Amino acid sequence: MWVPTELFWAYLVAISLLTVTPGVDTLLVMRNAGRGGLRDGCVTSVGICSGLFIHASLSALGISMLLVETAWAFTGLKWAGACYLIWLGLSSLRQAMKRAPGKRVEAEATGAATDRMASVSTAVAFREGLLSNVLNPKTALFYMALLPQFIDPAGNAFQQSLFLAAVHFVLAMMWQCALAGVVVRSRRLGVGQGVKRALNALTGGFFVAIGAKLASQ
């Protein structure tokens, strides 16, 4: 193991608590699972979790510190993340306001909305997850502040950072895919278009609010 045992177990506890704490990533996975099924939710999770390696690499290379110390660079990242969250939120709100035809409602109520699922590509789901994570300045700050606490200065900082990100990747994938499965299961149990629209409205409002708050900070 690249990371000392005592540091690894402390990190495992900390990162597990962080993983199960609801946030933007959680809602994005749930929204996309409701939009396109289990595949959509899990691919979104892969995109989100892939972004962890980018943050870990930047943290190990010291670029995260540079972003924080350089006001214009951090402001640019913050505004990019805020705009992306607001865009996601408006997209969800637009879906929440749509009224599906009667046949579409019936199909979704029975968990058979294959036409809707087929309209969402793997690339779109992955990109949404990746950008949501990479453009989140709070994730960059978290990795900059957390990872160094669990890295042995005597070892290779870059390898240790990637290893810790891989652990986070596995835990987050398990949790988010489980949540996606719950959403899909609820649809198969007869949760229809009304609940789906309510979820889109809830996540859309949350994304817009978080984006606006981020931009105003």
C-alpha cells in the first residue's frame, strides 16, 4: 500500500462520510437515472468519479494551491462552475414543465420508457458528470485541504494522491450507482410522470440556487 495503514483507515472513514453526504453529484445522478434509467445514472457517476483523479493530480502537483492563491484563476473556475450548475438547473426545470403525451406517461409509469432512455447518449451522461465535478471549486478546495493530511511526506505524493482518489472512486461509484438503482426501482414500482417531474423541479431549483450562491460568493 502506498499510503501508511493508519493514514489510510482515517482517510477511509472521512471519505465514506463525505461520499454519503447529499450534494450536487448525488442529485445529478438521481436526476439522470430518472431521465434515462440505470445506465444513464451509472455513466453519470463514472463521469463524476473520473473527475476525482483530475483533482487529485492537480492537488499533488500544487496547481490547486495556485488556483486558490491566484484570484483571477479561482474566480474564473468559480464562474464556470456556477454557470454550468445554473445551466443544468434550467435544463431540469424545463423538463419538469414539459407535459408528456398520454402514451408516454403510461409507459413511464410501468418503467418501460425505452424511447426516452434511448434519446440520452452515453457521452452526454459522462460529460455532465465529469464537468459537474471538475468545474466544482469546492471539490478542488476539498482535495487541496484533505489529501495532504493523509499523504506520507516520505513517499511519492503523486502516487499516493492517485491511490486515495481511486479509493474515493470505488466508494462513490458504489453509493451513486446504488442510488440510481433505487430511482429506477421506484419507477418500476409505479412511480409515474408526476414524481419524475417533481424530481426534475427539485433538482433544477437546487442546481440554480447553488450556482447562484457560488457566483455571488
